[in-house]
Amino acid sequence: MVRVTQRVRAERLQIMLDGEELVAVDDFRFKKRMPSRAAAVRELLKRGLAAEGFLLAAAGVKSSDYGVTGKTPSGRQ
């Protein structure tokens, strides 16, 4: 018998998206047949954390400067 261990997710992460960003997340979700938005966001986070090529954030960059569909602000080394 296979025993399934469920992951306990006790922390909530809240983000705000505009309509275009939400469409991008939902398009990814449906294209990859993900069961929920939360699952799609977790997969995107996993892929992003595994990706290379992001420098440190530039000094003075605000949270609102980052978007799902827009250009990422220039980084610094």
C-alpha cells in the first residue's frame, strides 16, 4: 500500500496582479493542465527559482516596477 503524505501549507502569500498578468497565469495554467491557479503559481515559482540569469535588484527599484508580463527592471552585479 502506498502512503501519500500531504504537505501542510500554513503560510499565505498574497500578490496583486492586473488583468493582463492574470490572463498570462491562467493561460499557463490551462496550457499545462494545472488543477488550480495556486498550483500554476507554485510551478512558475519553482521554475523561476531554478532559473539562472537574474542579477541583484537595482537600488531604488520598487515592487510595482516588477510585472508578470512586462520587462523586468535592470539588475546590478
